[in-house]
Amino acid sequence: MLIVEHGDHPASEEPNSHQPAKRKDTGGVTMDVLAIIAALVLVAIGLANLDAVDGFEMAARQAVIAAGGVVLLAAFWRFRSTLLTALGWVTYVAAVVLLAAVEVAGQTFNGATRWIGIGGFTFQPSELAKLGLLLVLAAVLGSQRPAWQRFVLAIGLALVPIGFTAMQPDLSTTMLLILLTVAMLIIGRIPARIILPLFAAALVVAPLAVGFLHPYQLERLGSFLVGSHESPTGAGWAVRQAHIAVGSGSLFGRSGDPLAPLLAQYLPEKETDLALASVVEQFGLVTGGVVLVAAIVLVWRLALASRVPRRPHGALVAGGLAVLLGVGIIVSVGGNLGLLPLAGVPFPLLSYGGTALLVHLAALGVALGIRREGARRRLWTVPGWRRRRPRLMRLIALASTVLLVLFGLYGWNLQTERGHELAAAGEDQMTRCIRLPAERGTITDRHGAPLAVSSSAAENAVAEVVAVPALVRSRPDDVARLASLVGQPTDAVRAALDAAPDTTLSLPVAEVPRRVGDTVTAAGIPGVLVIPEARRTYPTGALLGPVIGFAGIATPTDTQRWPNLPPGEIVGRAGLEQQYDSVLRGVNGRQCVYVTPTGVPVVMGERVDPVPGADLRLSLDLGLQQRLSTGIEAALRAQRSPQAVGAALAMDPRNGQILALASAPSYDNNVYGPPVDAGGLRALANAPGHPMLEHSSQAALPPGSTFKLVVAAAAVVNPVIPPERVIPTGGSFTLGGHTFGNWKPMGPMNLVDSIAWSNDVYFYKLAHALGPGPIIEAAHALGVGKRTGIDLPGESPGYIGTPESVAADGGTWYGGSTVILGIGQGYLQVTPLQNALWTAGVATGQMVTPRLGMATGTSGGVYAALPAPAPTPVPFADKLGPVRDGMRAVVTGGTATGLSGLPFAVGAKTGTAQDGSLSADSYDNWLSAAAPMPDPRVVMTAVVQGPGTGGNSVKGLITEGLRYFHDNEAEVLATDPVQDPAAGG
């Protein structure tokens, strides 16, 4: 008689047998312990994750369920395989009944009806359906029926729960049930001739199934196909958050980081679908690796368990469970990493879900119990020729291992290669910052006199007190203290805070004087800020309005120029404020606030104080500026036209520094505020004479006889009429039937005398002899027809036509066009700045780039010189002697003898130009002068529209300007030392 004991081989019938005793087969028990440890590790880490992200209460609830699951595991571990069939059918029928009940009395969440409520607990029958389907498929496929019968029964049994879960809709469970069914058919040794037609039919039908997907399911699929970076919302956003969680989790997690709970709120489904990402975020990549190792151990344990049971039925239960868990783990991990679609599949045993946890632990107990029974009762095993071990189980386990290892390496690479980037992205997404505007730098003249200042530093400055309502209103004492500090009723402040939406980042509470703002700041109330109001004032007003320009809130045009401007930023909108905006604006600071995913502030974050803008020192001398501006305004008042304009400038011809730049009519740039003077702006819009223009650089006019210096320069380079030759002139010049008059009849003259007396006939003849080419070439060399490069926006390039350009514009260049070009008329317009530039070029033999900005720095600190182009020699500088002699003769005995009374030698040229935009008795009256000759240190050029007589004369303006310069030259040119950037520290 054969006697078998648990764990022993059969003993011999002879009691005195001397056969050696064989060792117990403890391998099954040992492997069971490893599998149970792996399962419990997953459960424990899942509970730790719940405690970290949702608190103790939810973790304790799941722990109670886990304890029940462990009891079930232990109970089924002792389960007899003879009862397996009955257990399978009971579980299957119960699952189907409950799935049907869901359709009638189920609870709906997020558009899906999947749960049945029992008191305070909810139960998900689809999880039970996984176990029930696994057990009945194992029973059917492990039976002795013919293959086709087993196939038909398996498909029929599977369609019922698959259909119910698809109707809920529960796409993830539906897919798992389908995969479980297919896997069971394969490992259950259904012949390929039967399975392959099923696969072919599935491939045909699969595209049609897309039409049955719900919008959120389509979104998940689309996010996977295009990538999370291309789909920043929905599933794409979820994958992005998972990447942030994995990438920023470091090796040992962020559980000790005070911001970790807040960052965890940004990870959706952190308890379920994205539980693995949450684990890595909270406890690090090492813990994530432990999870993957435990999962691999569990899959291998079940795969190997499928080879031990003494019946195919039990083997298929273990193999099917290995496939079910393996597929769920792979899909979950791949979805967490964005390598597979985020299908809504939780991580078995790790993710939150009481039903799933109970079912998985119970199923594990069944599988391990079957293996244990097979290992301990090996002699009861069906003979090998009748056994049908599940096929491909080792290959399936190996493939699962390889995939999980590769997924783990991807997570490692994600953290090492993109960890800093993803951590920064995580920080950025939960941060909202209140802009702390930088104080704009001061603009001064060359001596430090303020021309543009930020009033935030003034004693009468005001500041805005703002509060973060969600942080302040929960503290009544702080609300009362804030109200007292700003001088408002507590109830009013509390009402304002309570009325603000929770997501309000900053709520203005009061506008207070600077000293009160300092007191509020010193009080240190969390969630309360004091922001100085950005107010710009211009002490000189209209004296320098078009030059300094103004600052204001950025317009769409400004945003195009500076794309990274924050909303409401104050920028330079015109003049030097615009030209040097990047220097003056400084760098804004910020007070950051950490917010929840819904945008509600929860705690104050990093504060970065603003960096004030640098101060800008100009080359202007305020005294000389006032003198020239006064002269321009007086000259314009002496004529009748409200449309008349005037401009005057003084420049150092040695380096291009602009000493004064006067423009009239002008405007007071204080009207642009803030606050904006609406009435003043309306008046400016309707004012005659274009006061917004800086007329020295932006208004181009005919230069008249001042251009004769350029024609004379062309003549000395191309001496068709030698400078010393005296030629007859008279009262007019006739060419081709057209007569061109002189401003008065004159006798024979050479070049010097003709410059002195501005002899039109001489220059008619000279221009006709030269032709347009040499004149235009000399004009280009002296800066005519192109921008000077002054550091002001909106400079006009002027215009000088050529026969070719005139023809291209549809006009005709006649011989008379060349003739009148000789006296600065015709196809020619220049700015006063260009006129000054050629005056300086002729007087010194070098061309300079006009500059207003001298240096930048901080008050009381070292100023660094702004880079300026070096002077360039005039190509024909060595031939300009006769022209300079002519300039000097203009003053000593020509058209500007009024300048001869000045205490230094002056060279000059006058001009009176006809202008089609003026009335018949009005002209563009010019005078450009250099002093002291022959090595001038200043060039002054002015133009005034009007009759040019009496008080409207430009000569008196230049005379007074030069006299002021002479008398105050040392003071005008003086400036504080600046550091040459090229010289280093």
C-alpha cells in the first residue's frame, strides 16, 4: 500500500527498507515566501504613497482592506484544487450578476458607471470579473474537451464581462479582459489554426472600434500619438506631470521637501493610474526600482508556478494570473513614462483601490495555493503525456522582465538627463509671481542736472499696498493690523479681501505715501506687499521734451520690439527714453507665491528684489540748451505762421558730442504721466508745427545756400573752375531759355568771395560746370542723404536725388536741376543735424557720429563711457582750405558779419531756402557756424522758418549761442570723470 505524506516521497512497503530518505521539496514553500514578500512590498509602498500624498486616513482605510486581502491570500493558499472549478464558477457568476446590477443601480463618477455603493464603501465588480473570468477560462481551457469546443466556450464566457465593462464604459478593464482572454487561449494551447482567424478578424474590426471611444479616451490616445509636449492638456498634461514627478524625484525622493505635498497635487491620479510616478516623486528612483524588482519577482513566481500544478486547470490559473499582472504592470509603467498610452490601468497591488487589492491578493493566494499543493503532492500529478503545461510562460516572463528593465532605464535616463529641467518645470508650474517693478534710471545732463527722474525715490512719492487675499484673510489679527497701518476701516479691508476670488494673486488695498509704505513693509505681514508706483517726472518739461521723450505702459508695437515684456511694463516710448530703454529700465524683481493646481495661493515663495536701472549721463549742457531754446522760441514768436518750426543745435566737432539740441514747437513730456494728462494730450494732438517731432534730427528741409559749402568742396576736388579764378557773375544766369536770378547783382568773384557773399550766379555756373555727379559724390562723403547715426529714434535720412533716382520715381532731371542744386534747392532736403555735420566735416576735415549718451552708471558710483564711433577723415580733407577761407570770409566781410564781434574767430555759412510748404514771404532761414577757427571746438547750426527779418533772424540766435559758449566754455565742456570700458577695471 502506497502512503504519501505532505512534503515526503512515498515510503517503501517493506518496513525495514534501507533506501535513503529523500529531502523534502521545500522549493515551493520558499518561492511562495518570495512572492508573498514581493506582493507585500508593493502593498506597503502603495500605503506609504497614500500616506504621503493623501494623508493617514486614506492610507489607514487602504491598510484595513489590505489586511483583509492578506487574510484572503492566506486562506486561499490552503485552498484545495478540487474546489477550484466551483470557486471559479461562483466568482464568475457573482461578477456577472454584479456587473448587470451596475447597469441598474451603479454609481457614476467622471462619466463612467462602474461602482456599486454599500454603505460608506464602494465596490467595483469589474475587478471581481478579472478573477472570475481567469478561473472559468482556466477550467474550460484546462479540460479534456476538443480544442474547438474549448475555444468556443472560452470566447462565449469572455464576451459577457467584456460587454458589460465596455458599456460602463471602462476601457482599461475591457482591454485587460480581452488581453487576458487572448493570453489564456495561447497558453491554453488552442491550436494556431483556430486562434489566427480570430486575430485577423480583430485586426479588421479594430479601426472601427475607434468610433466607439469616448472623447476622453480619444484624447488619451491622441496625446500618446503626438507626444505630451504637443498635447499640454488632458492626458498629455498628465504624462507631463508624471515626467516631472519621475524626473525631479532624485534617488531618494522629495518626501522631506516642504513643497512636496503641494507638488504632489499637480500629479493627477497619483493614487491610482500614476501611482508609480508618485512613488518616485515622494521616495525616489531607488524605491521605484524596488517596485519594479518586486513586480518582476511576482511575475516570475507566477510563471514558474504554472509549471508545478498537477492539473492543467491549476497551471492555467497561475499562468493566467502571471499574464494579467504582467500586462497590467507593463501598461501602467509604460503609461507613467509616456512610452505607452495612458490607458487608465492602475499598478496592481500598488495603486489605491480596495476591490482591486482584495481581488489581486485573493487571486495570488489561489495561484500560490495551487502551486503549493502541486509541489507537495507530486506523485498525484497527472502523467506527463496527459499534461498540458501552459506554453510560452517563461518567454512571457522573460519579455516582461526585459520590458520593465528597459522602462526602468528610461526612468533613470529621464532623471539624469532631464532632471534639472523637469524639476524647474515643476517649480515653475506651481509658482505665480507678483512683479516688483525696477526703478527706472535717472537721465542727467553732462553735469548731473536731472532731466528725467523716477519719483518713487522722492519724498512725495506714493506706493501701492497689495495683499494676497487667500493668505491674509484667514488671519483676522493681520487684517486688523493692515487696516490700521493704511488708515482704513478694518471691516472695509476685510470685506475687500473676502470679496476677492480665491485665485486672486494681488489685491490693491490702498495707495499710501512712501513713509507709510515703509511702515507697512517693516510690519512684515505675510501676504502683504508694498510696491512703489512707477511715476516718471521731467523737471525740464518742454525744454527737452522731444529729445528726452517719455516712458509709459508698453504698446503692442513695443511688445514687438521687446517680445519678453510683462503685461503693464513701463518702457521708453519716445526719444532717449526709448533709445536707452534697456539701460534705464533695470531688471524687475518678483515676489513669488506658490499656488495649487486650481491657482489658489497657499504660501509665499521666493522674493527677488528689483535691480534699478542705470543712470544715463548725456552730453547736453543745460545752460546752453536753455540759451538756444530761448532764442528759437523768440525767433518763432517774431513771425505770424503758427505752422512755423525752428531748430538749433550745438555739437563738439572733435567727437560728435551734442551740447544742445533745441526744437520748437516742443511739448511737455510730463503730460504722459502717469497719471496721463488727457487734456494736455488732446491739446498736443491738435497743436500746429508737429511739436512731437525733434526737428533737428527728424525734420528735413531745403538747406539753401548753406549747401554751397558742399558744392565748393566738390569744386576743390574737381577744379573745373579753379578756386582762385575770378569769373563774372552778375544778377542772373540763363540756361536753355531759363533764367536763374541772384539774390542781388554781383561782380566778378572767385570761390572764397562767392562763399562769403553767397553769390548764387557763381554757384549756378560752378554746378553746371561740375555736373550732378561730383556734387552728389561730395555730398555723400559729407553725410548728405543718410542718417547721421545719432542715438535718437526716428531720425530722418533726408534726401538728395540723382538723375537715376529721379527717373526711377517717374521724374526728369533737367539741366536746371543741376543748376539749382548748386544753391541748395531742388531734389534736396536735409536735417539741421546733417547740416551741422558737413559744417564740422569741412571745418575740421573729419566726420563724426553725433552722440547724446555719454556714460552710464549709478548715483555716487563710477560711470562707464558709452562706446562711440571714432571720427573718420574726409576723403578730400587736404583740399578744403579755400572752402574754410570762404567760411571765415562770411564772418569777416560777408553775409554774417554780425558774428565778427564775437571774441573768437568764427567760420560760417548762411542760407535762405524757398520751401513749397511755406507762404511766399516765408523761408527756411539757416546759419551754420564753427568756432574758434581754424580748430573749432563747437559747431552751431540753426534753422528758423519765417521772413528772416527783425526778431525772426537766425543770426542773432547763433550769435548769442556762440557768445554763451565762449564765456562758459570750461563749464559747458566739463563733466565728471568716466571710465573707458576698453581699459577694463
